Amino acid sequence: MLNFVFQGYTTTCSPCHRHCLTVLFSLVDFHKIATHCQTALIDQCLPFWLTNACDGLGGGYFDYLTPDGKSIDANKTVARQAEQVWAFAYLYTNIDAQPDWLDHALHGADFLAEHAHNSQMGCYTYLDRLGNPAATPATAQLLVYDPLTGARVAAAYAQIHQATGDDQWAMLAKQTFQATLRHYQTTREALLNTSPDHLQPLRHLSQPVALLRALVDARSLFATTDWKEATEPLLDEILTEFLDKRHDTLREYVGMGGAFSNTPEGRRIATGLTMDAASLLIDVGTLLGNRRLTLQATNWSLRTCEWAWPSRAEGRTEARTDDRQGLVRWLDWKDQPVAFEGDTQRLAADHLLALAALTNGYWHTRHPEAPRWIKRIYEYTFQHFPDTRPATSWHWGITSQQQPVSPFKATADTGCYALVRGLATTWQHLDQCALLQPVGLRGVGV
């Protein structure tokens, strides 16, 4: 007998009802896609980073890597350093306890612990190659207490603690998170109390999402009541200020208190960030026993797919003769034309984060629309982003002409984080989904 669950209702289907089973499962072979994600991660991507990313002289990792693994000497973005630590520590703990993976993660974690903090445990945003605080390239100012950077560093330490069991990493994770969250809340409260006559900056969805994700990574370090107490205001901020309830859509930028800004930035919806937030909130909903939140976040990921696929994205300038054109980077909340640099590019991160969100949502809700989108995005992703040259990693983005966006495999804006998180978690979720899939129906739709 097969139990099908959707929106809290359970229906039992007899094995003889082949039509029912085909509707539910024939769209995608979960086991096959999980195997492809495993192969891509283990055989295609990780060797490139293990071989080339570590800076043996300065410590940490190189921000810029060419396809043949050559490094470009440059400042180091602390968030990218922390993301790589997180990725390899996560793999060691959750995939396979490979000593090389842990050594790679510790190489970056030691660099962060020694150089990334000021005396109050705030995190510098940029460091030079040897670990000295560096100014941001855009403003020539030294930046500390960037919420996303601090959250990434705290999450990295939490993952290292899980991998090693060493309490020094637990202490660093808690101190870093608490310093970052305290500064974030103080700054936010000060802006809320600012006179409306003053020009107030727009706030970005990535900040509360990163802080909430760090809390999920570090939940074992907090008492249950303390963890929930820290989680609730961040969750409330996302669901009351960044969520547009009329359209049930997460906005990328909002004014203080969730005020709408009728500007290109204020109307913008970031596909990859929405997918990342949706997958996170599926996890949070599961941890809190909030099934409504889990289903709502699953619906966000599906709605974003419908909206961001080119055949449905109105106002785009590129040709739309092929329905397999991938997810656009940005959408306009009011369906106005999007005119940001790189708006016609397709990013591997967006597609992998979408796969992670869709498979996570399907595992927890059995939403019947998810398999169709899993199949479509999987096919596009594995057709366009793997680099067929030996000993190199995936392309991080392609142009509208399906050419690589950049000759670099890593830059200050992108590294291995989304690649590892997307492939690893999609693989894990689909392995679980495959247990639901009748063996006789595997491969029907792929």
C-alpha cells in the first residue's frame, strides 16, 4: 500500500492502481538523479577544490581560481572563506568521514580563528592574503559586523565542532553568533527609531536568512528554550517584513519595518535567495513542528519556478523559443522589465539551490507538483553547468548564448558553497525520496 500525503491529508492507494502511482512517481527517477548528484560532487567538483583552493603561504583559501587551478593573488572575502569551511566540514560529518575533507576544512577554520575577528568577536569582511584586515574594494573602508559574514563564520565553526567534537569551536561559534546577532539587532532597532524624514537604507533578505541558517547549524550548542528564543524574532522578521502576504512572495529588499520601495531594487525578487530561504524555512518548520510553514515554504519554491522559468517570465528580451532555458536570476515584483547587469545570465547556484529546496519540500510534503520541476531543473542544470574538461569544476554561470560567464571557477562573489550545499543536500533528499518510489516505476520519466 502507498500513502500519499499532501496538505495534511493522507490517501492510501493499492499497488494495482498503476495510474495513480504513475502520476505520482513516473515524472522523475529519484535514485538516478541522486546518483548523478553524488558523482558530480565527489568526482567532478571536490577534487578541484581540494587540489587548488588552499593557500599554503597565507592560510585560508584563494578567492580567485582559474579553470586550470591557478590562483590570483587578492584579498580574501571572509564569508567565502567561511562557506568553504562549512562545506567541507558538512561533507565530513554528513556524507563520509574523509580525512582530506576535514583537513581542508580545518585549514580555513584555523585561518578564520586567528585573523577574522576583532577583540569583540566581530568579523572583518575582508582580509589581505596574510590575514590582515582589509578595506572593502568599493568604499576603501574597513567593514566589521556585516551580518552575513558573521553568520557564515559562526555556521562554519558550528560545523567544525560537529566534525571534531572540539569544544573550542563550539565556544567560537556561540561567541561569533551572539556578537553578530547583538550588533544586527541594535542596528535594526536604531534604524526603526530614526525619524522618517531621514533617508533609511534598504535591508536585504540575505541577512536574516543567514543568521537563521547559522542558528539551525548551531542548534545543538544552545538549550532548546534559548534556541527558540533566538529563532523567533528572525523568523518573524522574514515572515512579516520580507514576505509580501498578498502575493505570498519573499522580497529581496525592504525598507524599515517591511516598507515597500517602488524602485528596481525594491521590486526585485532574487530567484536563488528565495530558494535558499525556502529550503531553510522548510527545515525550520520541521524543527518547530510547524507543518503550515513547511508547506508554505515548499509552495514558495514551486511558485518561484513557475515565475522564473523563461516561458513564464514576461518582459524578457532574450528569445524564448526553447522552453528549457533555465531559471532567470531576478524577477520584478510588479512584472516590470528587469535591467540589472547580468540579468540574462543563468547561475549554477540558483539551479542547485532550487533543486535542494524542491527535493527538501517534496520529502516533507509530497507536493505533487514538485517532481515535474525537479526533473526539468535537473535536466537543465546537468546539461549546461558541468565543465567537460578534466580536473576542473563546474561553470558558475552561463550567458544567454550558453557560454561561461567568466574564465574563473571561483571569485570574491562565488565559491564552492552553493555547489556543495546544492549537490549534497539534493543527493541526500532524493535518496530519501527514492525509498518511497516503487522499483518497477523507476526510470519511466527520465
